[in-house]
Amino acid sequence: MHPCFTVEGLSFTYPQSISPALENVNLTIEEGAFLLLCGKTGSGKSTLLRMLKREMTPHGTLRGRRLYGDTDIAALDGRVSASKIGYIMQDPDAQLVCDSVAREMAYGLENLGTPSDGIRRTVAETASRLGLAGIFHARTDRLSSGQKQLVALAAVLAMGARVLLLDEPCSMLDPIAAADFLAVLERLHREEGITIIMTDHRLESVLPLCTGAVVLDEGKVIFSGPAKDAPAAIAAAGLEAALPAASRIFLKTGGEGPCPLSVGEGRRYLSRITAGGVLEAQVPNPTSRDFAKPVLQVRDAWFRYHKKDSDVLRGLELSLYSGEVLALLGACGSGKTTALSLMAGLLHPYSGSVKFSCKKNPTAMLPANSGDLFLHDTVRGDLEQAAAHTGRGTEAVEETAAMLGAAHLLKRNPRDLSGGERQKCALCRLLLTDAPVLLLDEPARGLDAPARGELSRILRELARSGKAVLLVTHDVAFAADTADRCGLFFDGKVIVQEDAFSFFTGSTAYTTAARRISAGITAPAFTVDQVTAQLCGRRDR
Amino acid sequence: MKKTDTCHPLPLLLFFVAAVLFSVLYMHPVPALLSLLGAVCFLSLYQPIPLREIPYLIILFLAVSLTNPVFTLRGRTVLFFLLDIPITLESLAAGATNATLLLAALLWCRALFYCLDGDRLLYLFGKRAPKTALILSMTLRFIPMLTRRLREIRTAQQGCGGTGAGKLRSVALYFSALVTCALEDSVTAGASMECRGGDLPGRSFWAPYVFTRRDKGITAVLLLFLAGILALTAAGAGAFRFYPALSGIWDAPLSLPFYCIYGLFMLLPALWEAWAHISYARALSRAFPAGAGK
């Protein structure tokens, strides 16, 4: 096969930075590869991706060679670079340029100077190929995030892209939309032989699709090879928590041979090493809580946005207690965020009630886009204003920030924070309102594995200190790591509400990957640790 | 999908601009009424005027038609005196005609903007100035986005007990956050444009509308009507005198053919829409006769 990209001895240093972002990178990427670049935040994976696109190359000192085919990328003809190498960014909103889907898809072709008839044909073909015919005339601002990413993809494919470079394309999407987007990528790779190079946090869904993986650590390539051999290197780079559950079980049990990546492979591996023997259940003790009086109680709440609309909430019943984390899971558009806004007092039910055990500012809500909480130039500015609002001074800000490990972030500009840092600062903002109930909308969206782990730990600690935490999420794995109790949101109400263990082990479909791998093979368990604990116990005996 | 939407933007522009201009230019009660009739019929078939707006339209009509007699003292037939001002039949008629014209022109303008949405306008003027067209398209995207962002930021702050600042200061904070957000987005959008060859020379413009044979026919019919109306006007039709005394509506030469052609022209879109509606319904019931398939 012809190499698509060749990178030889590439080093790159950002201006005003001492240590290089990339150091002596050597890489050959074959045409038709589906490659994942992974590594911690700041490992240089995004920089490497940007090196492959002439227009995205950042300013700085560059040494070594980077070739597309036989041509140096910097010397690539503008038309070739624009049309053959497509680049998709993380933010679904900002990368779209035009007001309608049709215009957006035509934009690149217009830049290439394609005549009108040619544009019509190509745009129509691309829209049919990606199943966008239904939203072809839609306005781009009316689309969901998943649709926006598909439109961005269609826009570069229409130009004739043979290579797709994607920088965390799914991190702002819900799991269903992300799975759809990945399925499209997989199809483009399989059916049209398009070369795909992407970075992503969600290794659980991405890694099984990839043919190869490159692992970076502090600017150096520590692994480059087939995806099946990557998990050990990824774990070595400090990203074990991001790996697919199957791979984590494999690594933790010291498995040998090819590493399982998907749930199916994981099940085969697990039944092989347990050899059919099922252990007795080890039901963990539910954490003791004060179930005497709920701090928040929703009774038979009905809500609709406009008089003539249909109901969004249909008899919602919910109780939240101090000292617990309750996670509401459910599909997109099931009314989760509406329910949260109702409890935050932003919306009011037309029938039924939302009651709190305390009267004064009972709730604080973390919006899905937590950056919206910060309006000042520094994090400190916003936090001090929030503290002053409840009649406290600077000490309260320092104290709260120190408690969440965000003291060093106070003088930073909120726009420059990473996802995890921003969530920490936003939680500080919430805590400064002194509200006993914290309502969180998709707190883990867009976070990488270490930041998710950290957030999960902070939320559990807050609950232990007496707060009541309610989070709504699509992210089953995050809920499993964080929640004491879980509820399934469906059809405008909470269908099931029980402790996390019963919730996740009671279902084999709507549950974690670890549960799907271990169901029927080991005793009920829903986290990787629970599964491996049983296996290690078995080995000891 | 309305039939009018399938039409090429060029004849649409031709018709609506002519309709608005004619409405304003013919100071004559009969064409004024015909124009209003055409606009009302078309709008009620295309996108009905919301009921709550009708009182305002009536108030506008009454205000314009009743202020004229108060300020114009011309006219021979005095009907009565209002605080020593003679109110004449002629000035009342002129006021009513004026109001009708205004209403008709207003409704035609509204129809124009319903039918020629951003993309169609872009197409009409985009060929000449592809860069301007692109900027227009980007602006059309930006405005709803910023409105949505403002709403999101405000809700986010309210969910956390407010900004903690005064009302005026809060507005300033929202505004500055919005500007920062817009700047950041435009950096990303700029990169995204560059990635897709935004700085390449020789940009073309995609015209998503095809000028079909039917559109040629429509344009030809419209031009014929325009020529007819203008020719009749040149021959003296369509003239009307309000002062000192009202002239009869049949006084001008060639009045009947003028009214017929003018009225038909104004009713064209409504008739086309209605015809499409009926033929569609008939085609459907022919294809699926009642009782069949049970």
C-alpha cells in the first residue's frame, strides 16, 4: 500500500514554551487506515493531528519532515490540501459557516470554483450518501449537535476528501449521536476506503472500530501498531480508565494473547478464564442514608412548554435525600433537562408540586454548558461575586476552591480552562450559593478519563459532606462510577428508581459495558473493579 | 410545500416588485381595491395573517383614511363640519383610497419576504457579489445563534441564584460574555473556512434554483401583463381625479380592459396557488378513489 502520510523525525515547539509538544515523531500512515491518536490531555495528540493539515499547523518551531504522499505538507497546493484532506473540529457549532445545510455543503465547492451544475450534483450525492436528505433545507442552527457534526463531515466529503482528520469529533455529542457518527465513519472507511485519523476520549466505542492506534505520552510516540495491541500501552500512558471495559478486565486479570476490545470479545475472554463456574453473589451494603425526610420532593408534576404543545413531563415523581448522589439516565429528548430546570425553579409545573425541606435558595444548577456560569475575566471575579451575593468574602472563595482542588485556577481566565478544570470551577460557583441541592446537567460531557474520575470523586465527597446531588446524564459509565441511586427517565417520568447495584445489575441492556460483559458469567457486578475482584478472589482460592 | 415555493426566484421578484410599485403608483380606488383583494387572497392561501394582527391593520386603515379629510380642505361636496373644519366627500374618498393602497403595498411586501427568504434573495444578488452573499449567509446564521446563546447564559445564571450583580451590571456582563463568545466562535469558524479553501482565488456561487421552461413561461406571462398594463396606462386608462370633484370610475378611456387586466394580474398568485391546491386534491382523489382499498 502507498503511504498516505509519512512523518520523519518531527519535533515541534510552541512559541514561548521550553519543552517540545512533539519530539522526534516517526510515523507512516497507510492509505485506508482507521487510526486513533490517544494520550492524556497535553500529550501532543491534537498537535500531531494539526501537523497533518497545512491550514491548521500552529505557529512554532518545526523540525523534521511531514509528507502527504510525496509532497511536503507545507508546500502542498492550496486546492489539493483543501479538497483532499478534510478536518473536523470538536465544536459542532462554531465550525459551521453558513445558515442552511445546503449552503454549508456547497461552501467548500464554491471555494474550489466548481460550476453550479457540478455543485448541485455533488451536494445531492453527498447528502444521500450520509442520509442528510431529510434535513437538506434545514437551517443549521436548528440542528442537534449530532446532526451538525454530520453536516460538517458532509461539507468536507463533498469537496472530495480522501483523508479525514477528526479532533475529538464526538466529545460534545450524546452517546447515541456519537455512535451514529462513528458508524458513518466506519462505513466511509470500509466502503470507500477513506483514510481516517482521529483523536477521542471514548475508547470504549472507538477502539474496536480502529485498525491502528498511536499512543503519545509527553510528545513522544510510545506505541504505534494494530489497535488490538494498544491497550497495554494506553494503560502505561496513564489512561487505563479510558479503555474499553473488556480491555480493562483483560489487563487487570493479566490476560495473555490478543486483547479483547468489544463487549462480545470480552464475554468470550471472560467465559474462557472462568471456565463456566459462576461465583455466589456478593451484594455490597447500600450506603446508609437518612431516608427520614427528603430534601427535595417532586409530586405528580406535569409540564409543557406551550399551551398547545404536548406534555414533556407526565406525572414526575422524585425524592432526593441529603448525602446521596442520584443519577437520572435516559435518552435524548426524554425530558431530563426539563425536569432539572423544574427543580431549579427555572420552570414551573402546571400541575403537581416541587417541594424543598428548606426555604431559602434550595438549589444550584450546573448547566450543560458550564462555561455560561462565568462572565468575568477571571474565575475569581465570578466566584467573589457569587460569594458576595450570599454575604461572604474572599475567604469563602479560597476555602471552597481549596476544597475542590481548584485554588490554582482562580486567577485564570475561565475561557482558557480545560473541560475538567472548568467543571471544578463551576462546582465552586454552585457551592458558593450555599444551596443544599446540587442539580447537574451532563457534568461529564467532553471530559477525558482522568477528569471524569476526578469529577466522580468530588461529587461523591460532596454528597458525603451532606449535599444532595442530582445529575442527569446519558453516560451510563459515569453514573455507575458516581451514583448511589439511579433512575431511568422515560416518557416524561422516572420509571425505576433504585440503588445503583440493583439498577445496573437488574438490566442487561441499559447498563454498563462491564455488566454486559459479565452478565451470566460472573456474579452480578456492574463495574470493572467488581468483576475483577471476583476473578482475583477465585484465583486465590 | 406551496406552489409558489417551487417557482424560480426571478419571476417571483418580478411579480412582487411590480405588485408593490403598482399598488403605490395607481392612486385610483378600483386598482387599489383589486390590489388589496389580490394580496389578501394570496396571503390567506399561502400563509394566513395571524388573527391578532387584524385589529392593528384595521386601525391603520381607519387612521390613514380619517386623517386625510382633517388636513385636506379641498373638495367640493361638504358633508359636515368637524370643529369648523369642512369634511368633504372627495377628501374622505382620497383618504380611503390612500389607506387601501398602503395596506395593499404592506401586504405585498409581507408576501415578498415570505416567498423570497434569505436563500432566494442571496441567489438573486449572489451571482454579482459572491463575497457579499457569503457574508449575508454567515450573518443569517449568526443572529439566531447569538440570541440562543444569550438565553442560555441568562438561564445558566438564574439557575445559580443570578449574577449577584445589579440589573444594569448584569446586562453589561451578559453582553461582554456574548461578545467574547462570538469572537471565539469566529476564530474557530475562520479556521474551519481556511481548512475548506476559504482563501482560494476564483470562488464560484452555487445557484440551487433551476430556471425551467415553466419559469420561462411564467416570466413571459408576467411580462405580457406588465406590458398590457403599461400600454393601457399610456393610453390614458387608470387615471382618476379626486379634486375638486370625484371623477367617475368609467370616465377614463379603456377602463374595462384596464380593470380586467390589472385585477387578473394582482390575482395571479392567488389563482395559481388555488389552482394547484384543487388540482392536487383532485389528483389525489383520482389516485385513491373513495371507498377503494377498504
